[in-house]
Amino acid sequence: MKEIITLKQLSDPSEAAKLDEAFSNHFGWYRQGDYYDRCLKENQEGTRKTLMAFYGDALAGCCHLLHRSKYPYFQEHNIPEINDLNVFPEFRRNHIASKIFDEFESIAARTYTHIGLGVGLYEDYGNAQRMYTTRGYILDGQGMTYKNQKVVAGQPVMVDDDLILYLIKKL
């Protein structure tokens, strides 16, 4: 029997601590620190909306909606950014990411005409790349960025999590 997926906005320090610990336990690349405390502050200020996803009673991941992206093209065109989608491996393939996206797209549609996101370019991002295009996200036409700066033809860049293509969707 499928568990129920629920979403809850990050709203207190104990939840920030729970996210910090869960990410540390699930991902070797994650370093514990004050990231989720800063996210909580931005949620309280209204500049970010962090949704925690639960599969039954278990924390299954989270994602953010940034009302002011760090990506210059999104800033110039008033496009909010879905950012840092992470579903813990044991909960993947249960439509959790889709539920998060449905919610963020609904929230954004109240205020904005478009929504955007960035995606990495190497194999680890393959599932995300397919999901985003299936949901109707298209390339923004601005080319690749590295650390939110346009990649210039002929200049070398590192292929890592900062090499990104941005996509948009009309709401």
C-alpha cells in the first residue's frame, strides 16, 4: 500500500535541525552546518519557501522556491526558481518530487507568469533532466552557466554541480 505524501513548510528551528541531520545521514557530500537555519530565516522573511516532504511519517526530502533567484536572467525577468530538489534515495520513484513541483507551480502561478530551475549537466542529473522536460520545462535559451555566470565559448570550466543549464515554464 502506498504511503501518503505530505508537504510542510519549514517553520521552526527543530525542523531545520532535523533537515540538517537527515541530509548528513543520506548524502556524503552534505556538510552539517547552518544552511537550514539560514533557510528558516529566509522562510520567515518570505524570500524563500522550503517544503519538507514526508512519505507517511518519514522525512523523505525537501526543496526550495526562491522568489529572487541568484541567476541574473531570472532576476531580470522576475522568474522565481525551484531550487535544490532532493528526495532521499529510499523514497525515490514515489511521485514525491512531482508533488513538490505541483505545489510550487501552484504557488508561483498566483504571482508570476513563469517559473524556472537549473539542472546540472553530468549523468547524476539524468533523472532530473528527464523529469523537468516531461513537466514542460524548456531551455531558457541563455546557454550554460558556471556559478551563475555565462560560459564563454573557448573558455574551460569545471564539470561539477555549478555547471548548469536553466529551464523555464510558462504558468
